[in-house]
Amino acid sequence: MSERVILLTGFPSNELARRVLPRLLETERTARVMLLVPERFVDHAQEWLSALPHGQRERTTKLVGDVAGLDLALSGREYLELAAHVHVIHHCAAVTYSGAPLEMAERVNVGGTFEVLELARQAHQLERVVHWSTIGATGDSGRVVREDELIEPRSNPLAQTRFRAEKLIARVREEVPVTVLRTAMLVGDSRTGRLARIEGAHLMISALLNAPRDVPMLRPAQGSAQLQVVPIDYAVEAGLAIARADDSIGRTHHIIDRDALSIEDTLDLIADIVGKPPPRGSLPPIFAQAVLRIPGVDRLAHAQRALLDELVRDVRYDDRNAQAVLSRTDLVCSSLPSYIGKLVSHVERERKSDRPLPSYSLLR
């Protein structure tokens, strides 16, 4: 195999991986992209691939395996061939949905990263591993977090699995070329508003859409904190630009909105768009967390609890490593006011579909 080989994990179940794949095929025009696909998702993967242009589809190869399995659950021959020929690994596989069992998150987020790094150690032509992480993996107390810091988050167990994955990477930086990309909370595409799952900041929109017209929603107590979100299309473009830069190896990069709005301003903006009264008063975070952990409610409110964890996070993120690369491109993160209307329209369309949306009461 003489062509350049890229391994992509997380396809097709991970939306980030689904977005990264076509951009890799467009920008790496002579590369072959190997897709590590769990057996249960093979048919789904084929559906996605069938929508690609023929020339791009022909440069993809499915490897049926498991990112957290021993040797990625590949046959001995497949694993050795992959190790011998892979040049770049884009590790997107991760459990990001807060409703998933913690043992699954531990297995995929931590165990999967361990197995990817084991492959990287044996890959003699390897140029780099690109680890797609999240700012949630580090620091959730009131301070500025630098890109070279890895601080254990206290807020939720899912974030702690992403932290432990990065701890594994920190231990092998001297022997494995790694670029870590920590993205802010992902929201829908800046052009279409679309995100596959209604979660994260989209739940704020859902809450206001479902709220009684004359009953204002309560503000979180830390409403002056930044709501750090980026559109998924920008995250992919910025991440791939950083992943191509020679000076990004061995570094961590925060992909954020440098002009992020406060939570208060964001809620006011959404309320104005959906024609609801602006939030008022104050909902103490300790009280809100206690309510969401009441037996019965805790089983219904995984996504809402994850959003609440974000709303009580009062952290600012330094991004000088990312900017050192992105300043050499024409990429600029769209401001939230410029695309928030598209996010609202997307959530409204989902409300009219058959998929249930979170109720207002669970976010009060």
C-alpha cells in the first residue's frame, strides 16, 4: 500500500466523525481513509458512504472492529497491516451523550484512547494522532484555563472520562506525535442550524419554545458566565486546519468562540427570537442540581443535567495555541447572534417531528 493512509474512528455513530470524513476526502485528495466501524453499524456506514461522490467513496475502506477492543478487535493481519501503513489517526470515537451508561463512556472514551495509542506506538510511518476532545475535559472552576493545563473536572462523570483519556495522552507525548483538539460545546451548523441530537445549548432553545408564553424562565445564578459554544462546521474546519500544521504536534488547542456571549445574553436572545418573556430571577445551581437528582427525575433528565453542568461552569479558556495556527488561515468563528435563528428553526422543525423533545419543567 503506497498511498497515504488515514484512520478515522467514530464513524458513523459520532456526528463529528461524519463531518470530518468528507472534509478529509476533499482536502486529502490522494489519501485512503480507513474507517473503523463496529459490526452493528456496518449497514449504517454504507448508507452514509453511498451518498459520497464515487471518487471519494472509492478511497474509503471499512475495517470492522471496535475502538475499545484488544487490537481494535481487528484480525492479526488487519492490525499489522494498519500499523505498517497508517500515517495519520483522527480519533473521534467518544461517548458524548450524558444519558449513556457510565461504564460505556469509560470503555469507549478511556479504553478506546488507550487502544488508539497502542496502535500509534507500533505505527512506524505515523505522522500524528489527532485526538478530538472537549473543553469539558479540563477545569470547571472559576478561572482561566490554559491549553497546556489538564485539570480534573469536578462537575460530571462523563467529563471525567474525557479527562482520563487526555491523561493517557499526556503520558505518551514523548513517544507519540499527538495533536489534541478541545472544542467548545458543539451546536448546529452555522448555515443550517442542524445537529443530529437535540442536546447541549439546543436544550435552552427547546426549554424556551416549550415554556408557557406568559411565564418567564428562571435565570441560572451564574448568568454572567460565558456560554462557550461553537458551530460544528467551524469546529471541523478549525480542527483540520490545526491538524495539518507542523507546529501543532505535541500541543493542545482550544477551539472556542473568542467573543462568546454570557448565559444571560444568550437566554435573552433566544427568548426574543421565540417571542417569549426574557428569563428573570435566579435559579441557584445547587438547588437546580438537587431537583434534577430527585429519584425518577434523574432518569429522565440526563441531557438537561449535562446542560446544567455547563451553565454552572464559570471558566474562560485561553486559546493562544489555536490562534497561532488559525491566524494563518481565513477561518473565523461565526458570532452566536449571526446563526442563533438557524438553531431555533432547526429545533422548531424537530418539535414537529415524531421525536420527543425535553419538557420545559425539567429545565426550570
